[in-house]
Amino acid sequence: MLLLQKYKISGHSMEPILKDNDTILVSGLMYLFKKPKINDIVAFVYKDKVLVKRIVRKTNGKYFLAGDNSKDSLDSREFGFVFKNRILGKVIYKL
């Protein structure tokens, strides 16, 4: 887990908060001592790709992640709950 990582948004699933080509900073440090919370926007690994979604539900250490733009989002509605160990960190800043 990297403490701070920069990613470029590709797609429209988190609009209007995050738009295509926005650059974000993700902190892995945020979840070293506390658990991810509902409404956190997180980066996570899915099929060797890094995706960015919002936590909308949590159950038994698993997280249901969804894009803010539900009409254009590959999210937990398709791939199910995500375990905490797949979450890279919390989006802390948009550059």
C-alpha cells in the first residue's frame, strides 16, 4: 500500500464530483488505523484496474461501491461487494 498515489480519472462514473481527465490524490494512510466509512470516495483494485467509487453500504468487512453517475458506472451492482484489502485508499484531493 502506497501512502500517497496520483491517479487520472478515465470515464464518467463519478460525475459531477470527478470528471473524465481529473487528477486525484489517494491516501492509503487514511485506513491504516480506521475503517472506510459510508460516503468515502475510494480507489480500489478490480480485475487489475484501479477504479474510483463511493462507499454506499458496508456489511461484515465488505463494501458496496457505486458511481455517483449510476447510468454510466461499472460498480458493485455488477461485481458485488469489495473486501477492504482491495481498497487502496481514500480520495483526499482533486488537483
